[in-house]
Amino acid sequence: MRKTYILTAVLLSLSLFSAVVLRAQHQIGNGRISGDFGFNGMYYIPDSTIGAEKVDSKVRANAFINILYSNGGFSAGARYEYYQFPLIDLEKTGYQGQGVKYFFADYKNSFIQVTAGNYYEQFGNGLTLRAYEDRQLGVDNSLLGARVKVTPYKGIYLKGVWGVERRNFDSYIGRRDFVRGADAEVSFGEIFPAMQEKGFLARIGGNFVSRYEKSEDDLIFSLYPNTDSTVSALIPANKFPSNVAAWAARMSFGYKDFRIDGEYARKINDPNISNNFIYKPGSALFLSATYAMKGFGVAASFIRADNMEFRSQRMEKSNSLLYVNCIPAINRQYSYQLIGKYSYASQPNSQIGVQLQVNYQIPKKSVLGGKYGTDLTFNYSRFHSIEKNPVAEAVANGTPIGTDGYTSPFFKFGPDLLYQDIGLEISHRFNNKNWKWILAYNYITYNLEILQGHEGMMRGHLVSSDLSYKITNKHALRLEAQHLYTKDDDGSSVYAMLEYSFSPNWFVSVGDEFNYGNPLKEHKTHYYNISCAYVWNTTRVALNFGKTKEGILCVGGVCRAVPASFGAGLSVTTSF
Amino acid sequence: MKKAFLTLLVIACCASAFAQENKKKLSRLPEVDIQTLDGAVFNTKDIANDGKPVIVSLWATWCKPCIAELLAIADEYEDWVEETGVKLYAISIDDSKTSARVAPFVKGRGWEYTVLLDVNSDFKRAMNVNDVPYMCILNGEGEIVWQHTSYAPGAEEEVYEIIKSLSIK
């Protein structure tokens, strides 16, 4: 117990220390040192009314510091992370440990860039390879190895990567899996400037990615698992492909304000735990078309992913670990408090869907537009699972394991609706421009069974309002109010939050979420929150106290569970 | 446990030692390849404005305070440009999930900013930015003279004062 207090005290003083001392720019000869620091700590109080369990150490904290040295084309950096006793939501994802798991050296000139160590990278839209980080989610799948980027001619871009993917704080030693890949892109507009001047855009690209993981274990499984039969079968270790290859081709064409983008990816047979060890190849198609002119924009996208979960290790099943690729969730992302837990999570093995967004500005100085114009945003998205018709062998065996699994008609929407969102947002500034108002309505349908593992569908109407009033040049008030009306899941909720800001340094807010429609009387609870933040240039210190509802946090279609909690928190971020 | 504290302390001490070094030279933007809205490669060293001040904003279509900040500036932008010659680069950190919608979003709102895409957060990392919104101001020589994270209504006034003082010099 004492240990954790000491730990918190040390981290706290360090964070203040870095906030105060490590400011300004740091020059050594021609080189420059910079970096950033983040600290998140919390004191937990058990609260049975919201299901906040007693945690074994009440004080939790995690912190990191990034140091970056750069000198001309050379740069090097490292990150130290201390997540030994992390906040409980990160602990649940397994992001726990400490050490330097990110370090690199990089040299770059106009022809070549060479990186050794850890790096983040993305090929095209990431359908075959995407190494990225998201600290909020506890996702960091950087590759440890080497990367080369070459620009042999303006408009031609080549990349090659080799690396072992990071898995939380686990050691890289003894790892037998790695990822390698190459990507090429040709941008005709840059090669032929005349084309660009006439407003034409044309780019093509392609890549090849291969994951290596030797299999040493046979897989024994039972046939007819739903009957009394005890017949079992086996996939011998040597029948698991060590090398799993994936490739993708992409293109972008545009003329003036119109543009289309497309990428198609395929992955060869990759029996793994997420796809029931089937040998069917995977595929993904991502298309988008946009048109934009002043005051009007429309974007339409289509995505289909079939058996495209691609990981460094075939037995990995944790929600965020060892992904080689990233099939994007293309729905519009909202930051509304009440529908946070109903954010769509991308389904790389089975999804087909569309997304349409229209932005329109009612012109300034018109009757409806007012002096400053009114912005309208309409959004529609709908995602289904794909249709799967089991192959004869899978039917005969009573299990898809070891077979080609299923066949699937390419453009057919499957029977299960996963997610739908119909929304309209109106953003208006009044003639007295100190008042601004954003009003939005959304109708959301969310498949609880497939996306969260408990029964049913959530259908809900959400009305949200965000009104801000600038009292003087520096003082402002903002009132956020939301109402989710639904008969499903936890029922209806209301939320209100008042924020007062004293620009540019102070933010104070009080908020409350009340789950008044919960079918269980004892769960009709208030989740209040008080917070105060001080911002000074690039340093932010925030204190908060209150309750967090058990839910799901999603950032860009990747989600993690957030346990219920009650307590006081401190967070510090700074860059120097 | 002890080892961890020690490591952390050593790192912090090293960093503070560097902090003692001279602070005369102002820093510049790191050189990172990002993209234009057309998908062409754009190196951040090319962020410039003929000796006039530059505002660089890191934002995303899903970030409400970022949009509030850019919206507040959009109302004044024409006047600012006329008075100070300032140019605003709005660098979106939207990734492939939402980056296709950046252009319709920006044009649909009638923003006159120069918009760039940092789809895998390479520039954000090189700038040591933790969270968006983040904004910095460069003087005519391309040196970073001011930076700030988060947005409170009215903060644009401070930005205006700074670019005004830069354009007078």
C-alpha cells in the first residue's frame, strides 16, 4: 500500500518537475532535444451502486516520457513507459508493465529514408499493413526492425519493411514471428505537372505483405461438436501455413472537385483462432467517392471485409493485440457521452456497409443562414455482416474447422444488421456572434449480440444540444445536454454538462449523467463528474472527481471495455 | 520497482540537463512527409508564407474543440489575412477511416485554410503533440514563437494579437 503512495508521489513530482523545468527548446550544437510527457493517476473508491469493484491498490497511475533528438536529416528517440500499476481499464487490456519498448534511429534525405528500431507505418488505407498507436486505447503495435523508403523520382515512392510486432510489454526475445512487406506508389500528377495544373489527379499503388510464424503444434478438434459424438480430427502442425501473404492494389482518380478512391486487398489461406481455422482466402474492398465545392461537400464510402483479420500470431485473440492490418470502421464517429458505448467496432472478418455524409452551408447573410451561415451535416451509415453459406465439407463435418469454411456472394448484405446511424446536425452562429448552437438528432441501431456479446439490439433516439456563450473576450460558458431515448439495453438516459472557461488557461466543468430508464431500479443512478483543468502553452493539468459508467470506449472503430469506477483523478501532459 | 524509479529519474535528470543548455535558438517545424488533400506527398519543411506569419493547427474531424477553434477563426480569417498576411495550415490527423471525408468537411464549411493530412500521425509524433487541438505560430523566418494545446472560446484573440505583432516587425 505504502509503495503505491510513494509511487504516486514520485510520478506526481516528476510530472510537475517536467512541466516546470523541461520547457523551452533545448539545443545541443546543431541538434535539438524535444519530447513529451504524460501522466494519468487515479484514486479509486469502491461503489457498489454502480458496480465499481474494490481494486487491490486504490491508487493507480501510468506515465510515459518521449525523448526525441533531431539534427538535420538524423533523428533518434526513445519512450519510457511506466504502466506497472496502470489505471484499471488499461490493466484489463493487459497493457501492464514498464520499460523502454519504443526506440529508433532514423536518417533521411531527399532520396532515401532509413529507420532502425521501432516504427509506425501504413500501406495505402491499411488493409494489409498498419502499425499504429493509440494511447487512450492502450494500442501500440509498432514494428521493431528496419524500414527503408526510397523516392527514385519525384512522384514514385517505394517502401520496404521488416519487423517484429510489439505485444504490450512482452519481451521480443524468443519471438518466432515477424512481418515483412513492400509498397510502391506512383503519382502521375507529380510526374506530369501539366496534368495536375489541369486539375487531374491520378495515383496508383500496390503492396505485398507477408507474415511468418512457424507452427509447432497440431490442432486437435472434435467433429460434430453439437452432438454426443466423440470423433475428433486434427490439423497437423505442418498444415498451418508459416508464411501468410497478403497483397493490395489501390488507385485514386480525381478531376477538380470530384474524386474517387479504391483499394482491394486479398490474403491467402490463414487458418487462425478468429476464423475457426478455415482455409478460405480473405478479401477486403474499400471504395470512396467525394465531391466538394465551397459550401457543399458529399462523401460516400463502401466497405466489404471477408475473413480479413490478420495478426502476427494465429492464436492471438485479445481485442487489440498483434494486428498486422486495420480494416477501417468507416462510420461517422461521435463524441457524445450517451452513445459512447454504442460506437460501431470494425468487424474485419465479416462486414459490408455504406456510409454517406453531406455537408452544406446555408449561405452567410441569407434568411436561414444568418450573418455567419448555418452548417448542416447529414449522415447515414449501415453495416451488415456478410452472408456465409457453409461449404459441403463443413456441413458434413459438423464444424468449419480445417475446411474452406463458407462461400459468400460478394455484394450481398448478410442477414445480420450490425449498426445503423441516421443523423442530422445543425450548427448555427447567431447574429450576435457570442452565441453558438449545435443541435443534433441521431437514430442509432446497434447489434448488442454481435458487437458486445449480450442479447438483442439497441434502438435509440439521441437528441443533443451544445450551446456556447462568450460572456467577454476571455470568459465563456458552454452547456451540453443530451437525451437518449431507448427501451433496450440499459434504457434511457439524460446528460448535462456546464463548462466555464477562462481563456486561455482555465476550464472548470460539472456534469451529470442519469440513467433514469434503467429497468433495474437500483441501477437508476447518477454519474456525476467535476473537473478542473489548467492549460499553459503545451502543458495541461487536469483534476477530476466523479463516477464513470461501465461501458465501451471506441476510438476509430477500435474499442475497449471501460469498467465502472468512482474516484479522483489527475492527468498531466506536456511537451517540451 | 526501484529500478523503474531510477530509470525514470535518470531520464528526467538528463532531460533537465539539456534544458539548462542555451535557449537562444528558436525551434523550427520538423521535416516530415505528410499529404495534400490530393494525396501528393508534402514535406512540412515547405510550410512557409513569404516572410509572413503562419498558423499551424493540428485537428481532426472527430474532435469537437478543434472544430470550434477553426470555426471561430474562420469568421475572422478574411480580416486577419488582409491585415497581417497570415496563412493557416490545418493539418488533420484523421486516419484512413475518416480522411476521405476531410475535403468535403472543410469545403462544405467554406474554410479557406490550407488543409493537409497526417494519416498515420507521423507529424504529430515528430511535434511531440499529445492531444489535439494543438496550435503553433511561426514567425516570418519559420521559427516557432508560440504553441498551445486545447481550445477555450476567446483564445483566438491571443492568436490574433501574436500574428499582428509579428506582421508589424
